[in-house]
Amino acid sequence: MKNVHQKLLASVFAASALAVSAFVPAAYAEVSASAGASNMYYWRGLDLGAGDAAVWGDLKASNEAGLYGGVWMSSGDILQGTEYDLYFGYGTEIGGFGFDISYWSYNYPSLEVAPGDFAEVVLGVSYGPFAFNYYDNIAISEDHFGPGADYGSEDYSYYTLAFSQDAWTFKYGEHEDAEGLDLNGYSHFDITYAYNDNVSFTLGNPIDEGDGGLNEEPKFIVNFTFPIK
């Protein structure tokens, strides 16, 4: 039943993308771009680059109705290599509550992972300084990641709960149904300080080693972001 639900959800998102292209003229879209660098590829409490620095770029189009889409590119991680992500979604606010739903396709040219082979749906709800995000895998190419691979499993999910105040953000994240790389139950707590719009510092703190006993050390991440005009 879950596979049927996931395929249906993916179909709905694909249809939505076609609708956006057909009914939202380019003249009504706002295009933005940015680039950045970090001392590590920090992903959900883990350093995917094994200590290597990472660079990235983002190109996004959005409109006043709340529709958006774009591409995010990165120098990648030590296992999958160079990465580019395609995404589109819709966000709005009702009575002080923010709602966002988006589809993300993760692609790795060196692994021949094509758009749609590895994808997640992300659901977000926010109110005031609080924000909750839920990430659900809906597709995975086992030809490249292998059956039962951790974040390469359709059962895998991840969620975060964050609180932001002024320049500070406190975020808890936890992996669920992630057996392949022993991430199931692994959780972390991040403290981020935004020095300004371009520079931020994050202290990533492991909390629970998870079912696999993942022994991670605290991490210090420095992020630089540069808008491109």
C-alpha cells in the first residue's frame, strides 16, 4: 500500500510541475541565485565529505502565488561524488501558520542516477519561531545505492524541529527507518548563529547513537553564502 501511495504522490507532483510550466508565465516569476562554501558537507548530523570542504550553488524561480522551483548543485560527498538536486514546491501562510510542500530529486552523474531515481517529498509547518520539517523518501535506485541502503530506502524518513530567535537557531533532527548504514534512531542537536546574511556558524552535537551505535563526534561548521545579482 505504501508503494502505491508513494507512486501516486510522485505522479501528483509531476502533474503539478507540468501545470506550473503551462499556467505560470515566466514574466510573473522572480529568479534568484546564490553560491556558498562550507568547511564540510554537513548533512543531517553527519559529515558526508569526511572532512573535505564543499561548495554549492542554487538557482531558483518563484512567484507571488507561492510556487517555486530550481536546481541546487554541490561539489558532492565522498561516496556519491558531484551532486545536483532538482526541486519544486508550494508554500503559503494561513492565520500565522506557514505551510510548505516540495519534491526533491537527488542526482549524481558519476553514479548515473537520473532525475526521479532518488527522490524525497518534504513537508514543512511553521508558526512564529517554531518550524517542523518531515522528509520522506518516495523513490530510490537500488541499482546504484544497493538494496536496503540507509538513505537509499523508500522506508527512510527524517524530521527536524527548530526554534529560531534573532540570530540563533536551535534544531533537533532524527533519522527513522534507516537500517542500511546504521542510522536508524540516530539523532543530533544543532546550534546555529547567523553572524550576518552571509556568514553563519553551526555546532552539531550527536545525541543518540541509534540502533547501529553510530559514534559521531561534535562538529563545527562554518558556512558562507553569497547572493548572485
